[in-house]
Amino acid sequence: MRKTFDLILYGATGFVGQQAIAYLASRADSSTRWAIAGRSLAKMEAARDTEAKRHPSVQDIPIIVADAQDESALAELASSARVVLSCAGPYALYGSKLVAACVAKQTHYCDITGETPWIRQMIDAHHEQALGDGTRIVPGCGFDSVPSDLGTYLLMREMKNRFGEDCTTIKAAFTLGGGGLNGGTLASVMNMIESKQSKALNNPFLLNPAGTVPKDVAAHRDPLGAHHDADFKAWLGLFVMGPVNTRVVRRSLALRGQTASYQEYLRFGRSLAAGAVAASFGVGSKISMGMLAFSPVRKMAQRMIPQPGEGPSPASMARGFFKAELIGHSAQGHKLRAVIGDSLDAGNGATVKMMCESALAMAENESKLPKAAGVITPSVAFGDALEKRLLSAGMRVEVSE
Ligand SMILES: NC(=O)c1ccc[n+]([C@@H]2O[C@H](COP(=O)([O-])OP(=O)(O)OC[C@H]3O[C@@H](n4cnc5c(N)ncnc54)[C@H](OP(=O)(O)O)[C@@H]3O)[C@@H](O)[C@H]2O)c1
């Protein structure tokens, strides 16, 4: 039976969700039937009216009201759509019933969560059924973890195409600027700390399918210190998103039956001073995270940080950019380099682009997607189709020797 909508944007009133209305208005095909959804009719009407001033066609976009805890409203929402894109987070608080409804109604789903313990719960609860039904449930379609996941996929693909070999090690170094953290992102981090999930967060293979965890787990632990890397010719140190992205990439590799090791870092400069900054940044980040485990410190921090619904200023986002550079080596000595980047800030402009292009890949290019289903990762779900869509949306996506 034909569903009413190709795509529903859920959580359309949030800081990211409102930007997604604008993005879909300019990038969705005119034949794509899309709607916005959330818990508050008044807020959604206001968001739609604001965007309609720039894109008049948005005025006709239907609105669906469904609270994240209202199972019957979510069931109706999921039945009416081929694809749901959710920006309602923290996902551990607002995501589980929506995913369950999408699985039950065989509706493809994607989001921008970086909450790996929650992704693990979704895998355990829904992977088998979604796999059997052919439903794609794809968390992590924003800055976490598309650049890491797509970059790794491209290196593995090109190493095979050019040399008939596999990469045995892949490492990524990130550079980013401008933008800043959204209140919604900080709420998600605080919720993970509050719900005492640090043990799960520290498991390097948290998202791997059973039977795919290597024996030498300790060799894959998150890097703490700084080191000078000969391939990148720069000092590399702790990247706070690494403990999220590496888990997603390792799930992708395992789902494809590949065994490369993967690690990622923040790139500092070339000088000795940069090395000192890299080392102190790592220690500082660890101390800050450790202190947030204490409730009084957390309560004080929560009063000082952006609140849900808030985010960086337009000026700060306009200065934003990111570049993920990945280097893969084969056992036979070949080396390839991939770059994924954008002149938009990582947490908003680029995230909105990556998540909307992921959702549109399912809504508009379903026949060109890999045959994949279950609770899966962006590269497993979208493969080459996502590369093509991001290129056509102006992102830098390249592989070279
Ligand atoms: N992957 C990435 O790189 C990346 C980047 C940015 C953000 N994120 C994640 O994306 C999520 C959203 O971020 P944000 O900055 O847009 O957050 P936000 O501004 O706080 O938006 C949260 C959204 O969730 C909705 N919501 C809250 N409670 C709900 C309920 N009971 N039922 C239905 N909807 C409900 C809110 O609706 P109301 O407006 O009605 O309150 C709002 O639309 C966060 O989890 C964040 O961590 C990821």
C-alpha cells in the first residue's frame, strides 16, 4: 500500500530540526512528499511560518503531532511514512518508542545520535526483526559518524578497486573550527553521564555483532596521550568524538566482514608547542569528563552551558568548517588517503546536510542503495549513494594515493 509521505522530519522544532526544514525545502525533489512532526503544534506552525518566508512552498508542508512517549500517535506516524528522520534528542529519552514504531511498521529510519549505549539497546531490541523485514534503521547520520564511516568505506573500496587488497589499518585526523556545541548535544552527554553509562562508552567494540570482537581488545582502546604521526606529519591527540565514531566504524567493518583496525584523533600542528598542546588537551578533557561524574559539578555546569533548543550564534556557525583526513595502509605496503570535509560547521550546517542527504537517499534513491537492513551504519545502509549525494550537495569527498 502506498504510504502518504516519503519522508517525515521528526523533532522539527529543535535547533537542528529547524535548520533541517530549510535544507529539505531547498534540496528535496519536488515530487518528494514530506511532512514535519513533533510534540507541539504551535511550535511547529511557528517553525514552518518562519521558513516559509524564505521558501514559500514550506507553507503547504503538513504537520503531524506526536509526543515521543505517545505510542499510538507514533504508530500512526510511522505507518504514514516510508522514511522517518529524527532530530529529537537525547535519543535515550525521546528516541526508543519512535524506533520501535518504525520497526513495527517497516518504515526506514535515520537520526543523528552519538549516544552509543542507546544504539546498542536499539541493536539488541530490533536488529533481527528489521533485518528480516528489510527495514533500514540507521543511527549516527550526522558529524558523528558519517565522515569517519564513509571515509573508511571509501578507503576499503578504493584499496580493493586499485590494488585488489584490503586496508589493514586506517587512522583518521580531524580539523575543525567555528560553530560550537548545541544545548541538545550537551543534554545528551549529560544524560549519558547521569545514567552511568561510562563503562559501556569505554568498550571499543560496543556496537559489534556477536562473534566479531577481536582477542586483542586492549590494542583498540581510545588513545589518551599525544603522538607525532609520520603519515599526517603532525601531532595528533585525543578527539572527543573518537569514542563514538570508532564504535560505528568497527560495526561497519564487521557487518561487511572486514577486519581493518580503526582509530581517530584530533590534529594539532607540526611544532613541538603543538605537541605540548595536544598532550595537555587530552589530559584536560579526561579531567573535565571525570569531574562531570560528580553530581554537584554537573549541576553547576548545567547552569552555565547552552540549554536544549539553544546553539551557537549565526556568526560562529558561519565561521565553521571541518576536515576529516583518513589514511589507510594495506599489508602489501600500499597507502591511500581520503578527505571528507565541508565549509559548514560540524555540529549544525554539515550535520544537517549529512543527515538530510542520508534520509533523502532512502526517500529518493532507494533502488540504488546496497541491499542492507537491520540496525546498521550509514556506510552499510547507503554506500556509494551517500558519497554521490554529498558530492552533489557541495561536500569535499575524495580519495587519492
Ligand atoms: N551527530 C551530530 O553531529 C549532532 C549534531 C547536533 C545535534 N546532535 C543531536 O541531535 C539531537 C538534537 O539536537 P538539537 O540541538 O536540535 O536539540 P534541541 O534543540 O534541544 O531539540 C530537541 C528536539 O526534541 C524535541 N522533543 C523534546 N521532548 C520531546 C517529546 N517528549 N516528544 C517529541 N519531541 C520532543 C524538541 O521539541 P520541543 O521543541 O517541542 O521542545 C525538539 O524538537 C541531540 O540529541 C543532539 O545530541 C547530533
